[in-house]
Amino acid sequence: MIKQLGAKIIRLCLVSELTNRTDYLELVDTIVTLSADAGIYVAISFMRISAEWTPGETWKPDLIMNVTSQKPLLDFWDLIATRFRNQPAVLYSIFNEPWIGNYSRSNFTTAWYELALIIARNIHAINSKALILVGTVSGDKKRMLYFDEHPLPEPNIVYVWHDYYANDLYKQYRRFQYALDYSDGNLSVARVELEQFIQDAALFMLDLDLPVIMEEMGATPAFYDRRDTKEYYPVPYWDVEIQDRYAIYDKYKLTWIQWIWQRDTLTKDGFGLLGDDGVTLNPRGELLAANI
């Protein structure tokens, strides 16, 4: 179905502790093989260490700062790079949303740069042609304003970022003007602001010959605040905003990946593209199909 839609890339988010299981690795092998045979790239992403998700994934800052062991992360990439060293369809997204936590931006960005460089060099020691995706610091409004001055001194690096209108509207550290204007129905103004917002966040990297991918974004009519109020909030004109994003990405010829390919009732919180039957596209998925 993904092939029929015309998609050229999927993102496969993995849990490092599960790679100890043969059946898990065999499933990954199957997905990679089927995708490659269909002409689709697979961006393997290190999502988390444990299969048990925790709000905020509070382990991330300490791991990046080397307060807790980085060994599970480094072992994971040694395994994946070795397993797929001869598979050019595999891309390596080394860490999902490196979250800054309570650390200072200066200390954290330096630590993330150093860790990203170690991982990239380890992967390239196994596969010199590997394309490596490096994410921006999550929880930092500066977005890519670190890597423009400190690009990793390695070949085959692409920088990636994540962004959601729903988050930008409600997250305490965000509430950006473009999101507020979409919410208020000021759609033509919001479209201009959205393009400038994306330019300021990441597209300026293109002028520096530093490639970027919009690795994760999505649309939802309702946002659930997991951490604070534990309430649902409406996301007005979500369908207009996501189509404006598609058009802006197309204008700049960007690769983009939408979250998430799974069944999900449209009226509740979630970003899924398939309906409850897990087979047909819901309205979010139909918008995706119309814009691939």
C-alpha cells in the first residue's frame, strides 16, 4: 500500500533492548528487504532503550550527557550497521529527539555533538557509504542554529528536525505565532508565517550546503497534554495547516516523513493515517496520498 501511494522512504523506529531477540531482528530484516525490493528507503531510527515508554523519556538527557551508560546506544548501532552494511536502502537515524531536559543548552548541545560524531564515525567505520541522519536538540527553540556553525566533520550527514502544529500551539515552551493564527482562522497570514518559521528553523541550512530532511511531522484535530493538564484540546484548521506544509516542502524539494502509519480514530488524539480497520486511509491519510 505504501508503494502504491508513491512513497519513497519509511522510518522504522526500533527499541534497542528488543534487538536481543531473534524474532525482532528477523522482522526488521523482512521490512528492510520488502522495502528495498519495492524501491523504498528505510530510515532506521534509535527510538528508545526500553520497550516501556515513559512520559518525556527522561533517560535521554542523562544518556547524552554520559551520566548513564551510552553502551546500549553504541552497541545498537554497531549491530545495525554490521547487519545492513551491504544494504544501500538503509539510512541511519542515530537518535530520536535528543531531549535537553534540565541541562544548559551550551553543555547539552556540545555533548550531543560529541556523541553524534562518535556514532557517525563508528557507523562509517563499518560502512563508509552509510547516510547518517542527525536530529536537532528537542526542547530547544533554537532548532538547527547549532549545527550551522558546527557541522559534523564527516561525509554523508543529513540533518533532520521534527515539528507539529499541535505541539507548537499548546506546548508551554512554544506557542508560536503561526500556530496561533491557524487556530484563530487567519489562514493566509498563518501560511506566510509557517513558511518563515520553517525557514528560520531549518531551511537556512540549505544555503550553507547542509542537507536537511523533515523527518517527523503530522496532523491531528485534537491534542492530548500527557505531561501537564491531562486534557484534550482542539487543533482548529489542522487539515489546512498540513496541506500548507506539504506545499512548502514541495516548494523547497524537501524529503519529508509523516507520523505515523497506523490505525487511529480521527476524532481522538493521535496522528495515525489508517482508519480503525487498519486497511483504509482515514482523512489524514487521504491528504497524505493526495500530496505524495
